[in-house]
Amino acid sequence: MLRSANTNRSEPPESVFAATMQMPNALTEQPHSMTFAYVTVWLFTLVYFARPGDWIALPFAQIVGVFVILAFLGSLLSGVLPALWWSWDVVLLLLLFAQICLAVPFGIWPGASFQVAEEFAKIIVITLAIIVASNSLARLRRLIYIQTAAVMIMAVLVATGYGGSLQGAAGSRTVGIVGGVFQNPNDLALAIALIFPFAFAFAVRADKLVWKLVWMVAMLVATYTCMTTYSRSGLLALLAAATISFWEFVMKGRRLSWALLVVPGVALILVASPSGLGQRMVSIFQPDADVTGSSQQRREILIRSLEVTAENPLVGVGPGNFPIVSGMWKVTHNSYTQLSAEAGLPALFLFLLLGRCSFSNLRRARQLDPNNQELVMWAGSLQASLAALAVGALFSSIAFHYFPYFLIGYTGALYRLSYSDCLARRPVSDPSFCETPQPAS
């Protein structure tokens, strides 16, 4: 969180947030409220990740999206959201949206920029709805489960031959079995990387051995699918996710017996890895070794995106307009320079602050409720997923996709849940109990 100038605590108290959390209509006193809003968010999550519209010719996402907006506006008008608005993650989200809207009229092609801003408005509403409607740990867990199960099932189906392929100089690259962002091999690989920590958490959390095995096998198959995409960004993100997940769940969680599964798992993955994958990964650090020319082209695009940023530092060339000035009709393949080149340096700065705020939300959630093992577990998995996103964003243009903002919504919801629980445990004689980290018993 952003530092406060009048406190010496390790983390600043969010006084407005703390005050509104105690209001009569606050989320702390309505743990089962906002059912309609939550149901619409649940349906949207299912529709976005399972993509039934690719199987049945109906605009499921648009229909459910309208209901999400109506439910959120209804909750806003009913006064259920006083605790939402003055927390830093929400403020930063709204400022980022404002900056993107500001960049639209200055765009090279304002019509295309307006379409991006319009879609981003939906992303903002969905993110805010996730934050406020996921007002119990069970609700948050169900949303994470839908995303994880949908991507895992897709990865398994692709690995078993139901996916398509993209032919290129490097050979055949696996693509998803459905359209949208999952049709692109890089986005499919990143989607797998982001849910890997969640699958690990579900495996650890499962009571029955058979479900632990199911999740573990799914993780191995999903890893193989990620490798067959030949996505360098996806594999680096997956490596970050797997490393932090191992640290969180095995080392810090003192589940050392799980370490025995790592060696055979890694060995199996290395044996099953597709040919040419090693050389493709080496090209990350040695672009000239890439026989496809992809690394060299991405280096040129990166340089061009930095030039465009320097030429248009305040508002960029307009959301979605970089391909016009790229010289080769390509996106930036870097979410950070995508924002700076298309919406200006303020957009990049706000996006980075939003990422920092999300990590701070997770750290505070652990400090406020250290004895809630499930909450601590989801904080660890979300931290691993955010780290994977930060790595993947270096090589993918996802700044205007839903991927990052689902995670931001999850982290915001988890922090509010931890604060709620802390307020419920707070002694009457100690009003500052939830403003400082509580020691684990």
C-alpha cells in the first residue's frame, strides 16, 4: 500500500477503509449479502474461461456481462459499497481507466481506441464486482476453482489431441480448442501459468488421496501443454509460478513429503518435452540463435515501443493503436510498453502501482489473519500467480485483457476478508488492533 506520512508502522492503516468497514451496511455485517451480484460474477467467470459461446452460437458473455453491470450498479445505489471506494486498489483502477479514456481522443485512430476503452470499462466493473461480491472465503474459492478447472480441462483436452496447431518456422505450436484469447498459443500458455498455483493449492487442500492425484496429474499434463505451445513467455511465467508455489506450499508450509514428488515430476516433464524447445528458450537470452527471427523481431518492436513512448509520453498514440506505428503491424509483446506507448507513462505508472498494491494486499492479509490457514494458503497461491503475471507481462500484450484484473479482484477480496475477520476478533478496548500485524499463535 502507499505509505502514509503520519505513521511509523510497517504498513499504513487505511483509515477511511477501516471506518467504512464498521458501518451498518458494510461487508463485515453482511457476509451472505450481494447474492445476485455474486451469481452474475460466477456466471461471467464460467462463461469467460469455459467459453460456451464457441460451442453454441449465443452471446453468453455479453448477456451475463449486462447482468453483472446491473447487479453492481444496484449494489452501488443500495449503499452496500461504502468500504469499496476509498481503498487504494480501487482508486488506482479508476485512475487507470480515467487515463485510458483521456488517451482516446488523442489516438491516431480514435475509433479503435474507443473500442478498447469500452471493453476496459467492462473489465473495471467485473473487477470491482469480484472485490465486493466475494465477501466470504467460500465465494472467492469458487471463483478461483472455476478459472482453474476450466483452464485445466482445456489444457488436458489439448494435450490429448483435441487442440489445433499453428504452423511456423519453429514447427507446430499447440493452440487452444476454443477461440478468443485462448486461441493464441502465448495466451494459452500464460493462462496455464496463472492457474498453476491455484491447482497446487487445491491439491494440497484436497482431503482424499484420489483428488490429490487428480490435481497432480492435471498439473503435469498442463505443464506439457504449456511446453507444446513453444511460448517463451508462458514457460518463464510457469517457471516463476511453480518455483514460488513450491516455496509457499512445500518449504514454508512444511510439507516436505511433497518434495519427493518434484524430482520424478521434473524428470518426466524433461523427458516428454517437445524437440526444439530448449533452443527456443535459449533464444530469450541469445536472440540471434532464434532461427525463426521471432526474437530479433520482438527486440525491434520493443525498441520501437520505447521510441513511441518517448515521442508521446503523456497520452501515447491511443489504446490499441501501436500496431499502426510499429512499422510491421505488430503489438508490443510487452504489457508495460503497451501501456506506455498507447496510453502514456501515467498509465504505466498506475499499472505498476496497482501491481504493488495487490502484493501489499496479500502481505497484509497474512498479517491480519495469520491463523486462518486457508486464507494464508490462497494468499500464497495468489502471490505466485501475480509473480507469474509480472513475468509473463514482459513478453505478452495483456494490459487490456481480463487476466490481470481477475487476479487484482481476487487479491482485493482476500484482503477485505482478512480485515473483516480481524474486526470481528478485535477487542473493544483496542481500536487499533487491526492496524498492526497480529502475531500467529
